[in-house]
Amino acid sequence: MAVNTASVEFALNPNANPMPEADRLKAFENLGFGTLFSDHMAVIRWNADRGWHDGEITARAPFAIDPAASVLHYAQEIFEGMKAYRTADGRAVLFRPEENARRFNESARRMAMPEIAEETFLEAIEKLVQIDAKWIPEGEGSLYLRPFMFASEAFLGVRPAKDYIFCVIASPVGPYFKGGAKPITIWSTEKFTRAAPGGTGAAKCGGNYAASLIAQAEAQAQGCDQVVFLDAAEHKWVEELGGMNVFFVMDDGSLVTPPLGGTILPGITRKSLITLARDKGMTVHERPYSFEDWKADAASGKLKEAFACGTAAVVAGIGTVKFPGGAFTINGGETGPVTQTLREALVSIQRGQSNDAHAWVKPISGV
């Protein structure tokens, strides 16, 4: 479906019953991830006749949808993940939000859903952060933003829907992994694959994550934090984790990361780290890397470090890899210096603590 470039007006309907300030501050003392939500949400509706319309910033509340809403039967749904940060000088900023807008529309095209003008996507984000700016935590916390869209037309029939709802909600968060910055343990599944050529692996759609949950449960049963998937065709090549991309640091100082090709989500954190690594003079290879090579290189010392990356976790070192029949460690199970250097470089830009040479940080006006 083509993008509707017409501007959308946003009505402002403030929440009449926001969370009491004392309750909010108390909740901030022990932030988890994705369990606490701000007072408002942004909503825009679309139908085949009117395009995007009826934008509003309103109180966060449940949607009333018909039992025949096509999202419930045919899973037309996409989403994004991004964060608002509070900088040391008090500004509220976003990190590369235009990349989220672009990827959102790429997902929409793959799922036969309407595209939304990037300007409208970004305006919805900005207006929500403006009204809920007090929900941005200080220190290491951030305000996780979840733009999403789903098919709301009531019908039973296999075709793209004619009605959709776009929404943005916000959640103040702490670290994604409870252990903080310590290296994670991952499980290599032999039973399940995440995506196949021609499938939806490059789209950020709920179905991809639903299909990964059984593998994630398998990983947790093995005492692991995350699952890593191999390719569907040969079950040989490392692709990505359940919700993150992966990098390998070799003994010559170079980085290796699996190439994009339709089965891997094009992560914005992944893209940023490639740029930062090259800025530091590192060689980055986007090429296939087999699980057997991963094991052998970890044993020989050719592989020095491995790390996962994504918006939620930022950068997390991989200390141990388990698989049916065995396990191996990387860098003695500790976070390596390259992983730490790249993480610090990225976080310092996101939080306005260092020179933003690529103009990735976008201040939110009036906050």
C-alpha cells in the first residue's frame, strides 16, 4: 500500500486521572522492563477511503476491538522499539528516530499494510514524549517507546485489511537483563528456526517473536538468557538472537556480523555499531559465520569476544554458549574490551555525553 503523505492533525486530550506523582516516583525506584507505562498514548486511524485521520494524544487506555478484527485472525501487526533519553544538561532526546520510521514502513510494505509518512510517525513520537516528559528516568534509565500498528477491520477472509490503528505507548525502563552489564549466556537451538528466505525475517512483526517464544523457553530451561538461531536452509550459519543482532570480535581486531539478506532484522543499533567501529579504524565484515566456526574459534582463541545488540539491551557481552551436547565460553566468560568500548561509545552519544559526529541525536522541542 502506498504511503499517505497528507499531514495529520493531533487533538490533545490530556489524561484526567494521571498517576499520582508520589506513586510514579516510588515506581521509579525499581524499574524493570516493559511493566510500567506512562499516562498517555498517541493514536491515528487509517481506512481505505480516508487514509490516515483522527490523530490524538490521549489517556492510555484499552482498545475496544471487534472479535472479528483481522489482527486476531491473520496477524497483520508491526511495531518498533526506540528510546527517549534525558541528557546531563536536561534535554530530552531521541536516537536516530528517522531510522525507526523508515524501518516501520519497510515492515508495513512486507505485511501489506499502509505506510505512514515519516513526518507523521515522528510527530506522534515527539508529541507523546512532550506530554509525558516527566516519565523519562534520570541516570541510566530511559523511556522506551513502542510505536505499533494493527489491522482493526472486522471480517473473516484472507486479504489485507481496510482499517488499521497506529499507536505509540511509552514505558520507563531500567536494564533489559536483570544482571546488568554482566555477560549473558545463550542457547543454540537445533529444533527451531526464526526465519527463512522469502519470509518475514526482516520485518519487525509480532509473528516473528511469537514463533521464537518456544525457542526462548527452551533456552531458559537450559539456564540461558537468550536463544540464538541458525539459518533455516542449512541449519549451519549464525543469524541472530531472539531479539538482538550478534557480533564477533576476532584476534586481528576485526568484527564479523551476519549479513542482512531478508532473514535478519536490520537493527538500528547494529547499523550504528558498524559505523562507530569503522570510525575507530576497525574492519567490519558482514559475512556468514557458522556455528562450527564459532565453537572452533572460541576454543583456539581466534575469537576474542562476542556480543549481542539491540535497542532494549543496547550491547551485551556473550560469555557462554550452550548447545545440545556441550557448551563453550568466550573470553573467559567476561565482557571484552572491544565490546565495552563500543558500548560506551554508543551510550555516550545517546545520552549527549560525547561528540555526535553523525548527528544521530534529535532533541525534542519544548522538553
